[in-house]
Amino acid sequence: YNEYKSYLRMSEALKQELVFYGSYHSDGINKLIHAICVPLLLWTGFAMFAPLEIMVLNVAGTDVTVTVAYVVSAIYILYYIYLFPAVGFITAPILAGIVYSAHAYWRWGLDHGMAILIAVHVVSWIAQFIGHGKFEGRRPALFDSLMQALLTAPFFVFFEYCFCFGLFQDLHHEVQRRVYTEIRKLESQKLD
């Protein structure tokens, strides 16, 4: 067990990022909106990049098409494993399924396939802005950290799913305590 503890230990910097994310996502309805819309944004983003081929590799006599979507999903997977292996390895098959289904979408032969993707993508962004404005009462983290919004926000949504399923509860409680402290600090600054 001891040799695997490092996979369960989180850096203080990543904990602080979780607290940052959590302080922007403490309202239950806003969390639900993000739990639905962030995976949709990933899926539609991968689907929009799926037709963009980079190269075709011949692997054991079989042609394998490498697309921008596959490369981007591999970057996400490797980055998430690097950040926190325990959750990174949980997200890897989920992201692989998302990118695979994003490629399969094009086999449906929909007449307005790209327009549908763009519409779902835009509606998902709008829903998140509504979640922040109406329910959270705070502007989205996107305005404070674009990198966090595009690359690590999906990772934090995966953390929320893990917490919801009872995983990493000690971490969850620690992060929640720090989130509430951060929110109280922000609210007291508003009063000043």
C-alpha cells in the first residue's frame, strides 16, 4: 500500500486550484449545470476537431487515422494523470469514450452535423454563464484564468463526480472547508 500512497497525495498547488474552482462553483444548481455542460463542451469540442486529420499510421497492417481530437484528448489524459494519477487514471477511459463517440458522431451522416455541434457548444457555454450569474452570483472563473477554464475545469468536474460517488472524501472535506473560508473572505471584501 505504501508504494501507492504517492498516487493519492495531492500537491498543495493542485489543492489550491481545487479551492479556486470550488469557490466559483459552490451553488448546487451551478454545479449541476457544470456537471452536464462541461462534458458536453468536451464532447462537442472533440467532435468539431474529429474531421481534422493529422496523419494516417499503419499499425500492424491496419490504417489508423490520427486526428486533432485524438491528439487533444491524449494531451488531456496525460496532463490529468500528471496532475493527480488517482483521478487521471479514472478519467482516462471516460475521455477515451468521449473522443471515440465524438468520432462516431460523424458516421451518423447528419445533414447539419457541424451546426448541431456548434449549437450544443454555444448553449452549454450560455448555460454555464447563467449558472454563474443567476445561481452563483459570481462571474465565471474563465475571466480570471482562461487556462484553468479550458484545461483544468473538466478535471475538476471529474473530481466532483468522484466526490459524488464517495471517492477521496478526506480530500473533499478539506477542500470544502477551504472553499467556504475563501467564499467568506470574498464576501467580507464585498462589504468593505
